[in-house]
Amino acid sequence: MTVSIIRFGGSNCDRDAAQALEHLEIDAEIVWHEDGLPEETTGIVLPGGFSYGDYLRAGAMAARSPIMREVREAAADGTPVLGVCNGAQVGCESGLTDGAFTTNESARFQCEHVFLRVERDDTPWTARYDEGDVIEIPIAHGEGRYEIDDDRLVELEDEDRVLFRYCDENGETSPDANPNGSKHNIAGVLGERESVAVLMPHPERATLPDVGATDGQGVLRGFESADNRV
């Protein structure tokens, strides 16, 4: 298994992702977007950062890089794809998942630890948790508010494609527990396949024991099983 971490101009969490995956003994390689996906790719990370300076809209320019066509084709074939923060914005902008991420309700950049409630435990990305578990993972974004039109939101909920919601330490969702104003406190969603997910919080920053929290390890371990799932 080799997870390709795609680096765009302005990516700055690619090395964090590589170090976190290597700590979990998951082979990872940083790939410059112009070089295309290596043949040995068995998983893909769209990392955080500020691709192209978030010009136009966060993730909009990176989503139009030719490599994203390869990513969409790989995702359709079942290759696990995880978009984190700016990578989540790229994932939405490129059609890997529904919805969009826009300016925080506070209209400011927010960097803090938040609590997430696990909404499903039967996906590769959440198989290491139990449904209803509360985990702590940091955020660092200015455009992290998840938006989706009301009709599509109903479908997303009905299709059980919400992975995580912002909550308090007791697992209760509320406006006070919602750091950016995301609809229905949504912090992460699935694509059409369970092997594709995007989330605004940074699991790679909650993986290394020497840095502190390790609640994000379970998300990254999804690469160990995602290609064996639906």
C-alpha cells in the first residue's frame, strides 16, 4: 500500500500527513500535482493548506488541476480518498462529495481543539470508533463552514453520509458547540462511496503521541481497510 499525498502550490499539511501515516506504518509519498498519480497508488490524501492562496474560492483552483480527474477516476474504482481541511474544500469543489465549505460564521480564522461525535462506525474512516463516540481533533481554518442546499441536505442525511458532527464533550450538538456555523453541525461527510470522505478537522494533527492527542489515528487507519469495503 502506498498512499499518495497530493501537493498543490500552497499545500502546507502534506508533510504532517506523511509523518502521521508513517507513524502508523502506512507507506506514504508526497506527489506534486503536475506529475500525476503514481501507478502504485492505493490511497489518496488531499491535504490541508491554502492551495493557490485560496484565490477565487478555497480549493477552487486546485480542484481544476488535471490530477483531480485521475483522483475522481481512482475514487470511482474504489481507491480510498481522504480530503482534510483545504483538501475537503478541494474534494467538494471537484465533485467528490456534495456541499461546499465557505467563510466561518465568525468571519475569522479559527485554530482550536474541537469535539466531534462519530455518526457511523461502519465505514473505513470510523471503524476504529463506536457510533456516538466523542473524539477531540484540532481545526485550523477560515472557510470551514459546511453549506449545502436544504433538499440535498435531506438526501445526505437520508443516505446516512454524515461522518462527524461538531459537539460538546458530552456528545451534544448545539450552536455553541459548532465552531464555524456548519449546517447541522456537520464536520465530515462521505462521497457516493464509503471509501471517499472529506472533513474539516485535522486527524493528522491528532495522531502523534509526542504532539499530544491521538484521537485522529482511527481516521487515518481507514487506509488500511477502505479498499476492502464498499
